[in-house]
Amino acid sequence: MLTVSDRAAAGRMADESGPAVRELLAAAGFEVSRIGVVPDDAKGIAEFLVEGSREHDLVVTTGGTGLGPRDVTPEATRGVLEYEVPGLGELMRSAGFAKTPLAALSRSLAGVRGKTLIVNLPGSVKGASESLEAVLPVLGHAIRLLRGETEHR
């Protein structure tokens, strides 16, 4: 679990989206064992993703997916992925767009590094929560597939 925010990393703002995402993941049965906060810096984001993908089935980020000049999470993520899973980003935007047209501006994405699924969520509590809720029903199956469990139940 990684929050990407200049202000939260500098201690000028409390990280609210990270705890909200962590709570949703835990309620869905995921164990959140590592939590980080980094500024909007592609190198720091990429380092966290690479390290996290060595030890975890799922790495989730929140923040840095908008159109601002410092929003670099999708680019940092793309740089470490082996391939993207575009349906997850489409699903997140579609669910968000049903509630606000501003969701169309999100650049959230998902993809795979090794056997790890990486998912980028928006930075607002509402955007992160709604986006995660949209993809939660398929995350367990995606992780099982990445582990090589290809029999459908």
C-alpha cells in the first residue's frame, strides 16, 4: 500500500486515502503488511513498486493519477510493469463516471510485474474507495491466475 503525495510525505497533510484503502482491503480479506508514503516522484514510486512486487501478490497505490504536472504515478508504474491489465483501469473509470464526469480525467491503471498485480487508485478518499470497490470483486481471481491457479471454480 503506497500513498503518493508531496504534502503527505512532507507532513503538511494527513494521509486519509491510504488508511481508507487499507481498511477496504482488510475488510475484503487482504492482509496489508507494508504501508508507505512517498512524494510525487517517479523514482521513489518505482522503487516502492519493484520492492513490493518481490514480496507481495498485490501492490496498491493511491494518488498521482490526475492531470497535474506532478502526477506521475501511471508513468512510474508503466516503467516497472511487464504488461498492463487495461480492463481494471476501464472498470474503475466506468464506476467513477457513473457518479461524476470528473472520473474521466483519472489515469488510474493496473498491470503485472512478475506474479504481482499493481493497481493505481486516485488520491482522494472518495475516488480511491470507489475505484477499489469497483475492482475488488475480481482481484482475488486475478491474483490466483498470477499464481498459476488457472482452473476456474
